[in-house]
Amino acid sequence: MLAFGAGGLLTGDRRSSGRLSFCREETEAPYRLSHRPFASLRLCAFAFFFGRVGGSAPLRLCASAFFLPFSLGVLVSWWFKNHPAPMTRIACLFIPLFPLAARLRAEPELAGEAVAVCEGNGSAARVVGASRPARKSGVRSEMSLAQARGILPSLIARGRDVSCETSAHEALVETATGLSPKVEDAAPDTVFADVGGMERLFEGDSGEHDMGQVAIVAAEALDLPVRVGIAGNKLAARIAARMPDSPKVVAAGQEMLFLAPLPLTHLHLDRRLMDTLRRWGVRTLGDFARLPADRTASRLGPAGASAHQAARGIDSSPLAPYHPPPTFHEGMELEWPVVTVDPLLYALRQSLERTRKRLEREDLACALLELELGLEPEGAEHRRIRLPAPTRDIDALLALTRLELESKPPRAPVVAFISITHPDRPR
């Protein structure tokens, strides 16, 4: 107690109430945060000196046992006040009309044309994506191909191409890994990235907007039309990425305010739950969020409770880590069967050009090239083209591919191909 009182005389003053203060003015927060740790250290030093020069052994032990933990606690508190943990910030990269975007990436000559990507054959063919010129003419998704051509006879129709969509998805993931090593592969057209702590690279009030713009430019270099949304959780970031003004940044803690005016369709609720909410007069996420949480859970069950939390901007689901494949895939389905080498090499050149951009982005080169050839009417052939050294020279790769195909031509016309590039560091 003697050390405690003497320390008060050295480091603070006694208020009229009789309690000890460790700062001159408690209303001066900056002074208090910076002065209190050092006042406590002086107090600890006095207690240590007192214990060394005088007093019995039990008194010295009590002084050390009291003041050392106290000073350590104050220092830790000061550190966390002045060095707060980084906030969780999630970026969502989204490709609108993904089947169409993947097809136009494989056939850039169709840019600006009225194009529709269809799924199904014959009379069952349905439009799953239409370009802007086609949409301006009235072509919409879910139309039959016959209806779409009735509206626009000059419409260019293409079928869904799994190879194109796979390579476009891989390029989207690579764009996200350029922002952060913590990436989640959520869907073919959607990828999440944890961008918390990136304010050191993108400073200022517009730092996150600039970061989103960097991601859009990086995606455009890979021929991908990407939209970016940044928010405090995956739900708000996913919805922000679907907004027309991209990049869309939701300020920290403003997720509920951002979601409030949006329609319920953004939550992808099942039809029964959606009908119930509409009967209740709920039209927007804000209307839903204002309902009492306990009564909503009792009336709508677990699914309704989860949707209610989402409407309030609450989403605690973590990122599921993504592990990139060791190879690069590019390919496409050909418009007609190919029986000679030159047309196949022309299409393969476009595929290898896209692969070259991806290799340059990762500072890699092709060490082994594999070709999966789809044949008409069915069947496939596999070719392996080994290289003397890793390279990104497209002409060299095409020359070696020509030698391989001319020495052993495919046994049937080729209707599709996939190029599989095994990367290595260039020498």
C-alpha cells in the first residue's frame, strides 16, 4: 500500500472523491491513452526499487505480484486500442450472362453482333443468354430458339460450350487470386476473395473502389466482363456485385442499410416462403428485416429465420478455401466438323493465345501440351506434345502440333478440342 500511494504522488493526482487517477484530465482521451501505460511503468519501477532497497520479503513479493501484471494488462489494452484488428472485407467477382461471356471470349469476332447462347436441341432449345444487340431487339432468356428467331431472323445462335465455360471460370479464379490468396470458388460465374487488410495498398476513402477497378481491368485483360462488389460479408458482396454500377462498395457496418430497398428476389427464397412473405405485405429486404426475429422464426421455421438474418445483412459463413489446379484448360466446340489440319490450328491458335495471357500473368511457360480431340459422331483422341524447354511461343507450339497431327491424323472429323497446358517456370 505504501508503494501504491507513493506511486500516486509520482504519476497522478488525487480527486476530491479520494480515488487515484493515473492521468491529469480524464476528459482528455488522447492524453489518457498515451500517458497511462507510461505512468504505470513508472509505478512499477518505483515498486521494484522499493522492493530492492527496503521492506520485508513478503512486502517485496506483494509489490511485484501486484504491479507487474497490472502494468502488463494496461500495456496490452493500450496496444489493442491503438492497433485494432482488421475488419472482415469480402470482394465478390461476378460474370453476368456467364454462358454468353464464355462463348464470346472464345469467339471474339462475334463481339457487337446479335448473339444468343442456347441449351438443348431442336424445338427444345432455349436461350440462356443474349448479347446486348439481341436484347435490344426483344430476345430474352428462357425463350425458345424459334421464338427468338421469329423476333430477330438474323440472330446468331450458339450452343453452350462446357470447354469455354471451364476455361473462363479458371481465368475468373486467377483474377481473384491476384487480389488475395484467400479465395472461394463459389459458382462458375462467382468467386469470393478476402480483401481485409488491403487498405495498406489502396489507401484513402476511395481505396476499395480503386481495388475493385484494378480487378475489373485485370479481368478485361483476360477477356472477361467482370463486376465487383465489396462488403463486410459474402451475402452483401454477392448482391453488390450484381448492381449495374461496378465496382460497388458497401461501407463497413452499412450492409443492412444497403440491402433495405432491394427486392426479396435477391435472397433466392423458395416459392412457398416467398408467397408467404408476399401475403404478409413484405416486398423488400428492409420490410423483412423489420419483422420481429423470434416471431419470424416461430412462424417460418429455420429457413425463414436464416432468410431473416440475411435480410438484416448478417452472414457469418466463412470462405471455403480454393486450391488451384496444376494445369490450364482452354478449348471450344467447333461450329462444324473439321477434317483438315489448318482450320483446327486456326481455332487452336485462339485457345493458345488465351492460355499465353494466363501464363504471363503467373510468370509461367508451357512445359507440356496435351490435346483432347472430340470426334464425330462420338469418341475422342488424346495427344501429348512434349517440348524441349518451357515456352510461351505460340508459333512454336502450333508448329509442333502440326507435326503431331500430320504424322498421325485423327481417325474422324474433329468437332471439339481442349488444350491442357502443364506449366513450369521459363528458363
